[in-house]
Amino acid sequence: MPKITAERRAARRDHIVAAGWRCVAREGFHKTTMADVINEAGMSAGAVYGYFRSKNEIIKAISGLAIGQVADLLQDMGSATQPVSLADALQTVLTHIATMADHEDGDLTRVGVQAWAESLRDPDIHAIVSERMGQLRAGFEVVARHAQKDGLLSSDADPAEVAQVMLGLVPGFALQRLLLGDVTPQSYVAGFRALTA
């Protein structure tokens, strides 16, 4: 029997993650089962369990996909040769989140909010979510340090404290977008610019 290529294995894994994303976006985190994901993926149970041993592992992959992309964006901004303000960094992050929310596989912000809620009950999910949120906060700290060096942030500011506030803006955007429906990256950042002017 021929060995599966690394590329094909990665594609199958991504296919399962997308199936899990759709299930959780549609049915909610708590109601989604491994059987649902297996059915959605259109694969055998053995094939799916060959990649993920539990729903929590799939949730970890989903959160890694979304938050990992945002953390990478922040790292890129922090190492950019051109100065990046905190407002510009926030605009980039929220625009990316809005794009992920409109994804064909389902609104990832719904999945995120459900994972946050579940993390208060399930220690395994708590570990996943807190690790990912820590990555985001570290990314905002990198941007804050570079903004400080570029004269876009007061030299008296503590970049770690600034990062705490910047991270807090992200779930606020996601919740307002889901619950009120009238917030956009542009309106949210315009409010942020007005507050920090």
C-alpha cells in the first residue's frame, strides 16, 4: 500500500478541521460530537481519529488556525520597516477577523465565543484558549514596543499593559458584531482613534 504524502495528509487534516468548524458554527460547541464531525467530513471514524483523538483536539486546531493567523499578522507588523500605529494594527486584526467571520465554513467568531464560554467549565479548553489568547497579547506587545520605538506611543507607556488593553478590544468587537450587528472594523477603529487622539 503506497504511503500517503505529507501534502495529502495536511489536506485531509485541514478538511477535518473545516468540518469541525462548520459543525460548531452551526450546532454550537457543546452539542457538536465527534460523530457529527465524522459525518460532516464524510470520512470513516478510523480516518478522522487517525488525525484527532477528541473534539478538544479539533477545537485546538480551529483556534490555532484563527488565532495563529492573527498572531502572525501582529508579528509581521511588529517587524515591519514602516511605522505601524496601534490603531492601524487594530484595523488589520479586526479586518482579518471580519473576513474569518464571513468564511464559507461558518462564522469563526461564533466558534471563538463558544470556546471562551466552554473554557470556564472545561480545563482542557481553558488551557487551549488561554494559550492562544496569550499569543495574541504577546503579538500586541511586540507592536506596542515597535510603536514606542517609532515615536507612535509614549515612552512612559508599558507595552505589556498596552497589550492587555489591545487584546481586550478584540472580544469586545466580536461580541458586538454577533449581538448587535452594527459594528464594523472601520467604525470600531474610528472610535478607538477618537479615544486615543
